[in-house]
Amino acid sequence: MRLDRFLFFIRLLKSRTQAQALLEEGRTRIDGRRVEKVSDAVRIGSTVTLPLRGQIRVIRVLALPARRGPAPEARACYEELGVDDGFGAA
């Protein structure tokens, strides 16, 4: 599944346009590899690292959603591995 579509479907971003803009910044990674295109594929088991709302979020893909459903359905598609504010631990 395209990464921009995945981020929209799991409700981390409000639109695919926002997802594409975030990915075009070049600071997102899939399994440690920098995302080159907004259409880069994400698979079950992939780890996605992305800057979002002033934090670095790390998520693991558990399922590929078929639609942008309700929040509980979206949360079941990924596992939050970590959130970092960018300043490290105190």
C-alpha cells in the first residue's frame, strides 16, 4: 500500500494531500530507509518513522486498512513504538 494512503487511512493525517506534503519533506523513513517517493510501499511488519506535530513518531504496521474507517479500526492497524520530542530523555 502507498505510504501516503496508509497515513491517511490510519488517521495520522487529515488528508492525503497533507500526507504527501509531509513525505515530500524527506524526513520520513520506512525500515530505516529514507522515503524517496510518496508512493513508496508500506507492508505489514514495516516500521515507519516520521515527524508529526513537533514529535518523532515510530509505528509498526500491523494491518493494511481497506478504507478510512472509525478511529478504533484505524488504531488496530498500527502499533506505536515510540514518541520522541526531539530533545532526548531528561
